[in-house]
Amino acid sequence: MTTQRARRESQFRRSTYYRTRNATIYEKPAKLPSIYIAGAGPVMARYARKSGDGFICTSGKSPDLYSGTLLPNVAAGMAAADRTEESFERMIEMKVSYDTDGPRALDDTRGTGRR
């Protein structure tokens, strides 16, 4: 009982870079959550592979950005970190619009909507 109470007590910490007030300390989960890093350029793509569990990018850009910049830099980060392909996820954000007017829905996904 004492151990459980100690783990859930609120904590106050102060350092040079941050301050907490009423922060609660919990036990770590058995399996830590995956960290996905988002980016739209070569530096973040390399960093994502070296430091994250996955990479997220947005859609709607030139195909060359993906095939010529982002994916090659994810691969470069993979080589630098000596990590396997199977341990890394790639995701892309997709723009979706629902409307009874088809052309309007398409315009909204392209960012040229008339609203």
C-alpha cells in the first residue's frame, strides 16, 4: 500500500529548462509506445529513421518529393542507424472530403475549396 501511494503522489520539480507542478509519476508500461516522427524534408526523414519507430508525411506534394527526397533519406537514416526495414513504419496523411457535390469535395482536398 505504501509503495502504490508513493508512486501516485504528485511531484514538484524545477530545473533550468522546465518546471512541473502536481505531476504524477506512473509505472512504465510493459511495452513502450511507438514514436512516429513527422517531416516534409530530408533532414527530418533521416532523423525519423535514426531515432523513431516510424515516419509520417503529408500528401498532396510533388511525387518527386516522396521518391527523390523523403524515402531516400529515410533509407539513409536506416543505414546510419543500422536498423532493419521490418522494424520501421511509413505513413502518409491523406486528405479526405465528403460532400454531395463531387467537384467541391475534390476542390476541398486540394485546398482550393470555395468555402
